[in-house]
Amino acid sequence: MATLIALDWGTSSLRAYLLDDGGAIIDVRQRPWGVRNLPDGGFDAALADITRDWPRCVRIAAGMIGARGGWHEMAYLDLPTDVARVAESLGEVSALDGDPVHLVPGLRDTQRPDVMRGEETQILGAVARDPALSANATLLLPGTHSKWAEVRAGRVIGFRTAMTGELYALLLQHSILGAGVDDDAQADDAIVFLRGVRETRASGDAGALSRIFTLRAQWLNGTLSPTELPSYLSGLLIGEEIRGMSAGREAADVSPIALVGDPVLCARYRKALREFGFSATLAPDNAAAHGLWRIAVSAGLIATASREARA
Amino acid sequence: MATLIALDWGTSSLRAYLLDDGGAIIDVRQRPWGVRNLPDGGFDAALADITRDWPRCVRIAAGMIGARGGWHEMAYLDLPTDVARVAESLGEVSALDGDPVHLVPGLRDTQRPDVMRGEETQILGAVARDPALSANATLLLPGTHSKWAEVRAGRVIGFRTAMTGELYALLLQHSILGAGVDDDAQADDAIVFLRGVRETRASGDAGALSRIFTLRAQWLNGTLSPTELPSYLSGLLIGEEIRGMSAGREAADVSPIALVGDPVLCARYRKALREFGFSATLAPDNAAAHGLWRIAVSAGLIATASREARA
């Protein structure tokens, strides 16, 4: 029975899940309607369209929808935190159709400082599905702004952000390094990707920014082609993310790493991690949907089938 | 007596010097006519305009003018090299007025690999004026693509590039970090700049990219204002350049550092270097003009006043 509409509403896209009373996914839809790119009619029109023909259900949303400039600004929740505290801290906004949309707060690590919106829900979803992760893990969520989150005993105790995906896009589209590279060039050459990772690893403490201009020189030398450059740059920057985030630590000192997110990107990170001596597992798919489900259950928003209510 | 027209012709600007037979500057002019931004009539029109009313003299040019896509492509000269080898390797292009323009080759460090065009002339100019630099120095030329060049016994023996200036502009103009910052905001707050430098220094081996997203979090917290952000970002990135280029080396292991280039930018680098325990001197102004003069003398292109001919 359809029980929950779960919305993963980010900067550039909106994904909606229809979940049954056991938390299983009945249907999923995606639109390019991030909070910076809404259709005419704004948030209400986007919501009405993406949930058209779905039964009337409790609705819950996570991501940039709760940021300043989103539908309704939600204060960040400070660490440490877990699913129960997040569930206690939900906000809501009234949609034009008269029903509320419950909103998940982002998290703030005041030690860094650092912030996230949306990833907390993926983390809680991944952790809820795997007791080992819940006990002790580093959750790595690669992307535009990659997150490295530390989880202990079911609580998020700290996290850090690397702007790897954004930096990659900027350098490829706007810098001298990308001059002459086709707009639709892809970072899909696994061999060249690993060359880039190894270039960063070989830089030692100096780091990738001390090596990045060699891409231009290799291009001019003819040893790096326009089709190879994106993969090499991707390897260099993902390598730098891993190098920086693990600096001064042996593999034995780092908690078990679980990758959460797009499977293709996660697989690429897994290869790069291996070059630095780290092994990593891939968390189950649809962590955001599962996290929203768990938060809604914890908040008492929905009645669940008995097998899930005990979880 | 006017003897040499020296052209420092880069990607975004053209500067022309009229020099006398002792190498002193008689006149200087600047236009926004870099090789990517020429006036109607191209290279010849730019040259005719910027040298208008100057006496007919030997002409020599350095910089991106000799790159692929410049007026005439000059092969890179491999290291190690000195003023005599550069002078032996000049090329030339015929201008519409019938006289040649002599062209200085760029340098290539095949060990990295790395390349430069234009900076070799500034280095040779700075070294020619200061015997101490010529003997043993690290010449640091800050800018869009900062160069760290090692000079021993008058020869350039190696160099490395950091894309610090380009990265700063990209992040400020196109990334989430610059969202909400005025287009004309300046990195001129010395206190905040040093906060950025110290943030990178405190990162240790991890490096600035592991900290850079804290700027966004500090912005959201209200602890970093829109007017402060450029200075903080500048400090963070210049700090990273110094951190990466000196990684694993104590101040005593690094050759004396001389800064060459724009005095305001050089002064900012000097402050950042001090935070990392390095002292640096500022090389005399107009290193490019003096370098072109020395190369022209070494190549036998011009007759010099006796005091210079002995130098």
C-alpha cells in the first residue's frame, strides 16, 4: 500500500519516490527541476507534476529544498546526530494543495566548519540498512561536493567536504587545461584515469595542484590527447581528494569506507581508493529514498508494516 | 640614443619599451592587445600602433606571441639554459613594414614536464641585475600561472608552475564559493588574507583543497563576509602554492627566494612566504624589459654603450 512520497530535491534535479508501507519503492520519477531551475509555478507546480496520479500520502523532502533560497529555510542541525534527532527536527511547509511537505534539516559540523543538505539523508539510509556501517564507518558520498562522513554507533560525528566535482567541471570548461577539449568529452578511460590518480599519489605531500599544469605541458608535448584529458584530470582530482582526506593516516587508521551514490562514480572512486591502499564497499542503491523512509518512520509520520516497524 | 624596441606580448596584454643604448627605459606603452585579443589588422596593426612615433629600431619580443596561435610558433628550448643559449635560439617574423621582429623561445622542463613563455625573459633580466640571484636562487614569478624557477650559476635548471591566479579567478567567478560576491570585490584585506594563508598552513600535508569548502560554511555562519571572501580565498590558494612547492623541505633547504613581477602581488606573496618560514627579496622592476635587452645584446643585435657592453 502506498504510504510515503519521498522527495530528494537538490540544486539541479528533483527525484520523487513512492514507497509502500514496508519501505519498498513502488515508483520513481525524475525532473530537471532543482531549486535553481524550477518550472513556471515554482515549487508547488513541480510537486504537483512529479506526483501526478500518485495516491495522496504523507510527503517528506530532503536536500537544497530546505536551504536559503529553497522552499523554506531549515536551520542546520549540529553534530553529533542520528535518525531520531533528525526526525525530531523536521520542519514543514504548506503546499497549495493544502497538505504539508515535511522537511529534513541539513547538518553542520561546527568543528571545521562544514555543512551538508541532502547527504545526511543518504547517510542515514545507508547506515540503517547495514549494522556494520552503523557501528563504525567512513561514508564517502562522491559528487560535485564530495562528503566524507564519520559514523559511530549510528551517529554522524563529523564530516568534511571536497569540491572535487565542481573543480573538475570548472577546470575543464573554463581553464587553459580544457582549451581544445570537446564539450561532450567524457572521463571514461579507465587506464588514463589511473595515470592521473598515480600522478597525484606520486606528488606525496605536495599534492595535485603542484602537478596540475603538467597536463598542459603533456598536451603541448602530444603525450596527452584531447580525448584523454578529462579522464586524466578526473584521476588527478579524485586522487587529490583521497590524498588530502587521508593525509597522515595509514589504511589501518581509517575506518572501513563505504561509497554511497551513483554506481558509476562510486566504482571510479573505489579504483582510486585502491591506489592509495584503501578498500571500499559500495552501499546499496537508493540510500536517499531509504533514509527518507527511516526518518518518516522515526518521526511517527506513517504507519508501517510490522516487519519494518520493528527495525 | 634609442636602440631597442622590447615587446612583452602575453595572452591578455601587450607592453612595449623603448630602450637607449645603455639599456635604460626611454618610454613604455601598454595596450590590452594580448594574442587572444588583437585589434583589427592583427599583429601588424598592434605593433604599428604601439610603436607609433618611435624611431626605427631593432625589435625583439617575448611571451605568448611565440606560442601556437601566436604570430609565429617558436619551439621550446630545453633546460638547462642561459642567456647565451636563448640568444642563439631567437627566431623572427617579418612585419608588414618590412623589418623583422626577433622572437624569444619559451622554455621547457622535460622532467616535469612543464613549459613557460615570457617568464624566461623576466628571469634572465632579474638574474642579470643581481649576481647573488645568478649564483643560486629560486625565482618566484606570481600570477595567473605562477612559476618557481631554480637558477644556478646563471642557468635555469628547472621550474614548476602553479595555476594559482587562474584557480582564484575561476573559483570566485564560477563556483559556489563566489556566489553573492560582487564582481569588483578585491583581495585587499591583509588581515583576512593572512587568515587564509594560516588555514592552509594549519592543514599540514592535507592541503587547502581539503579545507576550501569551509569558506562556504563560514559564509553561511556569517563569520566570513562577501567583502572578505576574496582575500581569504587568495590567502588560502597562495598558501597552498607555497605549501605544495615547498612540501617536505625546511626553509634552510630552499634556495634564497626572489619575487619577480607586479609589486603589489609580490608583496602579498612575501607576507604569505613569511608565514611558512621563508624570507624573500623583491627583484628590481621591469625584469622583462631588462631581459629582452640582455638577450638582444647577447645575440649581437644591437650596439651598446661601453658601460653596458662590458656587463
